[in-house]
Amino acid sequence: MKAALCTAFNAPLEITEVTLAAPGADQIEVTLAACAICHSDLHFIEGAWGGALPAVYGHEAAGYVSGLGAGVKDYKIGQPVLVTLIRSCGSCACCSQARPVTCENPSASETPLALPDGTVVTQGMNTGAFAEKVVVHSSQLASLPEDMPLDVAALLACGVITGVGAVFNTAGMPAGATALVIGAGGVGLNTIQGARIAGARRIIALDVAPEKLAAARDFGATDAILATDPDARQLVRAATDERGAEFVFVTVGSVVAYEQALGLCAVGGSIIMAGMTGNDDFMRLNPMMVAYQEQRLIGSKMGGTVLRRDIPRLIELYQQGRLKLDELISGRYPFDQINEAIADTAKGGTRRNVILFDAFGTAPS
């Protein structure tokens, strides 16, 4: 099969032939129809998070089941599915507490990818979805409706669940609360619409780009503030009865954003840490003030998603017209233009660019 191979950090991907092992007992082969490009993919391609090369990245995908391991009972050939990086054992302490995203024993297995000469290829983020097919653990899938477009469905694999889940699962934000979302990119927009669906009375978007603030209003922000405005803090307080926001969601991997969040959070409020920084980035905070104001800093990985619980809910919200998915797609690219799609994503300003494979719109026989 063809895959987009990363052979050197900060270099274009090379579309080349890669061999894919047959699925093991608890694995499933999926012929991909679509894969969205996430900024996490860019971080790996740029070398910000390290990792072994050569590698195939991509983790926000959807396609059709085309191969089943002997122990898989819940899926059938030809079934449309979502493919995620969330791999879980189902029995550790975290999984038992409905926290599969922090599984302590995520069924690690050898990569199914190799070059024709036998060179091992890293399966990026346990997925490797910049390729025509993947072989993944059965826990990484979720069923999709037959009539749901797979380019749209692919967005549910990461950006949507990370943003909406930060509101629903991590924060457990009640209706009537005030929310501040720092960063109005892909994850930020989904956090904004999650807050809207949850019934927040004020949703404030904060970003350095005016065009992103316009998009934030489309997704449900009641207020939009330019982060570079000298009066940004005062404007946030004015929109929150001079208290600061009860829930501050940081959706960008920026230390500056995290440090800014501390001064924008209400007494007794929560800062939800969803944006992933680089390995060597550290923030400054005053522990005494955090303790004195009883503020909470809460990590949020993949929105605390439980696939079998959350994906059906999100699909239903989409079908009802309450969850915007189509509007998140900035561009669609054929597989052979993946480097152009990545370059466009890296420029900033895009919501999600989606790679379409030959299987798009056609289930394998």
C-alpha cells in the first residue's frame, strides 16, 4: 500500500510503498477514506515531540473495515468506522474508571508497518493514518452511521472530541457558567461549540488573529477579544461581572496562553489544560495565589473521551444540527497533495484540512 513517510524532521513527506501486516487477534484492518491533519501531526513531523524515524503519522481518520483479527466480534467487513489514537486495555484502573485516554496498559504491540526491504516503520500515535490502510487495536475504533460522510466523520477522531470533551467530560461545566476559550483554532472552535451546547451564559473567545475571532462567533462565542489588546484582561472581566471566567479552556500549546489564563480565571474557577506544548516548555505560576483563590488546574487529554459513550452522542448532535462539523473543513486534498495540505495547515488560519483516499465514498467489497 501507499503511505506518506516521514524520513527526516522538517522535511516533506514521501509517498511510497509500505508493507502492512495482517491484523492480529485483537486488531482490525481499515481501508481509509479520509484523514484530517491535526497540529499534533505537525509537531511530530517537525520533531518537536521526538520519536523514531521513518514514521507514518496521521491519527484523525475514518474508513471501512477490511480485515478482522480472529478475536474481534464487534465489527464486520465493509462497516464504516472512526479510527482514533485512543488505545486501551479495558481492565486497568483508569479504564475501570471510564478514563481510557490514560490507560495504564494500552495494548502495546509491534508496528505493523515496514518498508519492502524490511526496515521497521514507526506507526505514529498508534495509528499511522497518512496511508491507504491501517491496522489498529479494536479499542481504537467506533462505529459510524452508513449515511455519514467519512470526511466529516474523521473530524470526530481528535479535534472535536478534544474540544467538546474538555467541556462535557473534563470540566463537567454546568449550564449558566461563564467560559473563556483561549485559542480559536480547530480545538478551540470545538470547545466553543461544546460550551454553547452545554448552555454557558457567556462564551468568550480570545485569540491573536481577528479572522479566528470571527469564526469563533459563528460557532457560538458571545464575546470575541483580541489577545494582543492591552485591555484584554479588563474586557474579560467586564464580560464576567468583574469576576473572571469560571472555566478557562486553554486550547493552544502556548506557555504564554497558560500564564495569561491564570489572571483571567475567577476565584474558585478552573483552568482546563487542553493545548499540548513542546516537551521542554514550562510555565510560571504563583502557587500561593492558586491555593488562596482555590483555582484548579486540570489536564485534559483527548477530552477524556470514552468512544462508545461519546461518539454516538456527538453523531446525534450533528444529525440534529447542533454540532457543526461540515463547517470545520477548510480544504479537501487528494492523497498525492498531502504536503500541500500540511503546508497550508502550518500557515495557520485553517480549521481542518482533510486528505481523501481512493476509498472515499466507496466501501470495499
